[in-house]
Amino acid sequence: MTDPDSARLGTWRKAGLAIRVWARYVTVLASVKRHPLPALVDRLGSPPSHASPWVEPTRLGRIVARVLRLGPLNPRCLYTSLVLYRLLREQGEPAKLVIGLPREPKDKDAHAWVEVAGIDVGPPPGRSNHQELARFG
């Protein structure tokens, strides 16, 4: 999927995308404690009622991370990944949510990232040095 308008995002398109990111974040926050992760991913991965404007997946991952870092919030990787996953599914990408641990874990902290066609698209730092434990979507 290639969109010639995706190379340059105008001011209105940036603003609209930021609003969509925050709206999806609110949806994720409201849903994450009410649904087990597999069910939540199924809900977020359901086809949207309309297609969203296309943004290159890795770029969208950076945008989501940047927008959600605005203000006092610094959401955990799971929340950011769920937002990115939903936005990618809205634009028709076959996104997968991946959960992993460091190759040599020293604690129980897991990490989440999103892949499209097996390629890590973020949010940054993406897969980093983590081994996959589970894949959803």
C-alpha cells in the first residue's frame, strides 16, 4: 500500500492523526482492565467502519510514541503498542502485537512491540533485544 500523500503530513493531517492517537489511547485505557489481552487484541483488531489515511507503519510507530509522550504521561510499551496496533489495523495493515522478554531476563518485566509482515514497526525501541513469548492478532 503506497500513498503519495504519506511522505509529507500537512498540519491538519498531523493534528487529525494526533487526535486519533489520543482517542485510541483512551479506548485502550478503558478496555485493558476489563478484557483479557487476547480478547482485547481481537476487539482492537476488528475491521474499522471506514479506512484511515495511510501512513508508513514504522513512521506511524514513531508518531504514536511521540504523541503519547506529550505532557506528563509516559505510557508503558503495552499501551503504546496497543494504540499502534489499532491504528495499523484501521489502515488495513496485517499487524501483530508481540510480547517478549530480554534474552537474559533479570526480572519479570516483559516488553511489547508491533510487527507487520514479520517486520518490527515499533513503537521505539521495538523488539530491541527481546525474545518473543506471545503473538496476538
